[in-house]
Amino acid sequence: MYETVLIPTDGSEQAEVAIREGVELADQSDATVHALYVVEPIPLGGFDAGGAAARTEWGDVVDEQRAEGEAAIEAIVEAASEVDVEVVESLRHGKPAAEILEYVDESDVDAIVMGTHGRSGADRLVLGSVTEKVVRKSPVPVLTVRFADE
């Protein structure tokens, strides 16, 4: 059914729930999992405000984000290894929804599995939703896994 299943992660609890579903889908389909973490860009205004000290601080933030990304990807690798599913790892920089969609095109992805809070109304508008943007623009099926934090 699917040969390539993309599991984008941000390391959140929603993503952890989606990891289980994505790995199960890949296992049932004998597919390869692609684990993707996107480090969001830092606003450039922060560099001007504090000179060299601010650049060092922002550099530390990026290093921390990369470390979080590597840990989030490792969670996918561990889940997939439990059922002998092959994993391709990728850590990218940019706007998450745009990077996910670009990765789909570049890597010939067949399906995407993502977590979502399931927010509605003002909460969704204020917080935005990477998952919603991906669902609206994706050329491949997107399985959304709702996370109930109540």
C-alpha cells in the first residue's frame, strides 16, 4: 500500500502518539519510515539587539533546538527498531509546514502521519497549526492522530 511513510516530529506528546501510529502503518505496509524534525528559524532582529553576546546566545538556542531534534528523531528510530522497520533520518531548518511539504516532494513520500491537539476556534487561530497547513496542501494522504490532553 505505502512504500514511504513520513513521520514529522517536534518532540511533543502529540508527536509521540503519532509515532506509534506511523510506525504501525509502516510495519503493516512493509514501508520505510522517514523521521523528520524541522528547526524553526530564529528572528533576525535578535542578532541586532545585543551584538556578539546575542549572536552567541542565539547560537546556543539553535544548538539546543538541534539537540531536541536529534532526540525526537531518535524516539522514532527506537519505535521503528522494535518492529524492524527501516528509518531514514532528516533534520532540517525552516518553516515546519513548508519543509514537511518540500520533503514529501523530494523524497517521494506516500503518506504522512502527524499528531494534532485537536484545538478549534480561537485557540487554533492564535496558535496556528502545522498539521492543518500540511493537511490542506499535501499531495499525499495525511493521517492525523488526535492527542487528548484532558
